[in-house]
Amino acid sequence: MISRFPLRRALAGLTLAIAPMMAQPASAQFFWSPPDMSAPPLTDAAAATALGLPGATPAEIKAGLAWNLRAALNVAALQCQFEPTLLSTSNYNAMIAHHDAELDVAQAALLGYFQRTVGKGKAGQSASDMYNTRIYSSYSTVQAQKGFCQTTAEVGRQAIFADRGTLHEVGRVGLGPIKKSLIAAGEQYYGTPGYDYNVALPSFDPKCWKKGVLLPVCHQAWNDKAGVTP
């Protein structure tokens, strides 16, 4: 007689082994254990500093929140296409279509801010143009690209489902994590050997070399530097 209990126990063990994998959140495209990108919502005072809008009125702060969120998601749409499942481009396009009226108001309000604080006419327009260039550059990253792309994907989904006229509130909650994600922070469980790796090079002092061969004393110094033991 063939017993089925060992097979059942094996399947049960396999289920327990797979369960943690199935429990991983859908947003974890890059990390088994992602870095914590949480940050508190921006107050008006914090937003004025973080967005580079000193002395802004509450209406101008709202405009800055919406416009900076647009800039961040626009950069993500361009930089995060290497991972199509993030839907960075389609989320950005949907956000623009859904919140176009609020974004038009935000753009006008920010121009008004610079005309009020810098000067009317060409001076204010020039300051507004430079501000746009500056905020776009501030959301561009290389070393922290994975964390940035994952975070903007999450915030982008919130933006497309937010009611019209409330994009600034999505920005108030989402811009803190987005700005935090611009600091490189990789895999939390396994570490980031690619980022943490340091190359130990031998001395290139001519005294350390003879006919292209590293002399023993300098070779030992190189081993000590690299942590190599004989």
C-alpha cells in the first residue's frame, strides 16, 4: 500500500515556503524588501521651503504642489520607461488629462508669484522659466532611479484617481516620499553590493614597480588595504 501522507507533507511545506513570496506587495518590482520612502505631508511652511517658493501665499503653495508633482511625474515618464509595468508614461498622460484645469490654474498662479516677487513682464517670466528648469532638474536621478521610479509610480496612481481639483493634495502627501526617494537607498534585505562595493587599487608609485611587476612590499600593502589575508 502506498501512503500519500509524505506527498501531502511535502506539498504543505512547499506552500509554506512559497507563501512569503506571494505576500510581497505588487509594487515591489525592484526590491525584495524596499526602502522606506514614507514622509509626512508637507505643511504650507515646509512646502514653501521644499518647493523654493519663499513668501508664497496659500494659493501659490497649492499651485506649487500641483506643478511640482506634474514635473516629478513628467521626469518619471521619461526616465522610468525601462520598467513598463510601472505605467509611468500612461499614468502621467492620464494625470494631465484628468487634472488639466487645475494645472492651468497652477501655472498661472506660479507666474503671478514670480511677477509679484521678482517683477512684472520679462523679469517675472524669466524667473518662472528658470524655476521650471530648476524643478525638472531636481527630480532627475541616476543612482536612486529605481527607488524614484517605484515611488513616483505609486504617487502617479494616486493622482489619476484623485478628484479633479485635488491634485495639490496628492502633491502635499506624495512629494515628500518622492523627494526622499531621490537619495539612493537600495535593497534592505540583501543589501546593495553594487552600491557598497569599493575597489582597492595597488599603489601606482613608480617605486612599487619593477619591469611591470608589483614589488612584494607594495603588494602586501595592497593586500592589507583590500583586507586580503594569505
